[in-house]
Amino acid sequence: MHHSVLFDALVSCDVDVHVVGALRLLYKDMRAIVQLQPGMESRTFSVQRGVRQGDPLSPVLFNLVMRSVLAEVDAIWQRRGYGSNVGQKLDGHRLTHVAFADDMTLVTRSWLSLKRMLAMLRGALSKRGLDLHPSKCKAQTNLTDWALRGEVPIVSGFSLHVLPEDAPLDVLGTVVALKETTQVEIDHRIATSWRKFWSLKRLLLNRSVSIKQRLRLFDSTVGCCMLWCCRSWTARVQEVNRINTAWHSMLRRICRHGRAPDESYIDWIRRSTAKARQLAEGAGIRNWCRSYAAYKWAWAGHVARRGANTWLWNVTSWRDSSWTTCSLAVGGERPLRPSRRRWMKWEHVVQTFSRQAGLGNWISSTLDREGWMASQQEFVTFMCKAP
């Protein structure tokens, strides 16, 4: 981005003029060289665009500029009725985009409105010296008979890659599928965790290193990879068991308990798993299933306390048109899929536990923050069905 745009964004956000002046001095007369190899350097050149790489302040500055970009285009999008209603209308606003730093997802109901939104977004970005990266722009549609797939030209020199019908969309390290959303995401997280595990196998499987240190490394790398964004999952019992199976399998490889000559395979699996769990608990390693349940319980309280007039609550409790149509057809809240697998709501397990534990209305129970968190371990045990 141009530096002048950066300072304009700071002023528009009512940042103190002294702070803006200090940042102007920080970015004034910036110069750089390119070093190809020792002794070979380019001439000095002036740097008049972009934020400082590696500076902790740079993401904040970039977000301020993107905030001004989105404020400019979203006003037009709302006026023209672009985007989608999610749940009850929120002050007449539609959900048009979800943004995090330089990663953005547009939400639209038609191909024409998508092209117009992209055109306006590119125009607002170009004013600030920014542009969209064509190779990273992808589209996903829930229309099964949609004919436009692959690279689809939008304007001269810019095209959009429309994903195949069943292909998920990558968003900030997660995958968003239109069918079996949680199952696809858990499969993706398990596969990603295994890739991380094997990339660190020289450290994780090195028996000359303390088992406690290796387990802690496993928890801080592979464990964090597995539990990324797990609060939004609506996992069934089978999917929770798959998470548990992957966790046990990795622990057995790290702990590596040998099999006795006269020991059956099943007995060895049970013994090695029990010992691996014992070592993991001694090292303070998170149990993936129990951690998922604990995170979900805490997140449920956070969502409910935010109130029904927020985007967070609306996108969590919203049901799409397919759900609503099926629910009305069968006269219940949990219609059956063609595969006879019941649809699940994200908060269903929270509702069930609250009812059985005598907490009453779970949304009202979240107002007592301390009391809500006191029930967390009971919920974890209820959800995992395991000691």
C-alpha cells in the first residue's frame, strides 16, 4: 500500500496526531538494498510502499487500511442488497464479507452480484496501491447444476477459479465444505496433524531425548494443529472416536512400548495405549477429545453472553433453507437426511447435557460465568464418554 494511504487511514480512525507524526518519521526516507551474495549489492533505492516486514505494528496498520476499504465498499453493497441474510436481520444489514488481515471471503447470492462486488473491491484496493491475487481467488457454490467450473474470466486479465461441486474451500487453515461440514474438517485436521507429526519425527521419535520433552513438543505443535478452530465443530460420536484414535496412535509411536513374543496384537495395543496415556497425563499433555469438549463448553458460554443481536450469535444459531424446509415437512426440529443420519445442531449436545444436569435453559445459565465454568468437567465427561 502507499504510505500516504496508510497515514490517511490513521487520521480517519481518530489516531492521535502525535502518533501519526511519529509513524511518519518512522516511514520517512526508507531505503533498501538487495544483497545477492556477500560483496554483491544493488544500488540503494527508496521504499515508498508497504509496511515494515516483521514489525509487530505492521498487521495493525494494514488492518486499519483494510477497514477503510471495506467501509467504502460495504456501504454500497448494503444499499444494493448484496450479501445474504443470516438468521434474523441485524439492523437491516446483510452478511457480505468475512475478513481477517489480507484474507477475505465474500458472501453473495448470485453470480452477477459476485462480479460486481469483485469489481468494486478491486477498485477500492487499487486506490491504495493494492490488488487481488488472481491465483488465490476461488469461488464455491451450493448449486449442483452450476456449469461454470475451473478458471472463469471475470474481466480482462483477471479470472476466478470456481471449485468443483464437492471440493471444500480453504479459509484460514480450515476447510469449508457444503456437505458433512464437520466430518470433512475433522478429516482435514487429522491429515494435517499427521503431516506435522511426520515432519517432526526426527525429534518426536528420538529416544535419546527425554520423553517428557518430546511429549510437550508434540502437544505444542501437533496438538495445536489438531485443535485449531475446534470450537465450531458439530462432531458426532464416531468423529470424536476418530480424533481419539489418531491421538492414541501418535502417542504409541512416541512412547514405543515393545510387544512381548507371546502377546497378542490386541493385548499389546491396549497395554501400550494405557502406558502412553499415563505418560501423557504425567507430562501434562492435552487429551484431544477432552480439550475439544472443554473448548466447546467455554465457547458456548461466550456466544450466549454476546446476545442475540450480534453476528456471532446469528451465524451460530442460523439454519439454512434446506434445514427449515425439511423441519417443516416432518414437523420436528431434527429432520432426517436421505442417509437416515440425523442432522445435528451445534448446540444440541450442550442442550442435552444442560437438561440432564438440571441446569435448565443453557443460555440463561451462561450468565453465571463462574457457575457455567464449574460445570465444564462434567460436560467433558458427558461428551467424551470416556474416563
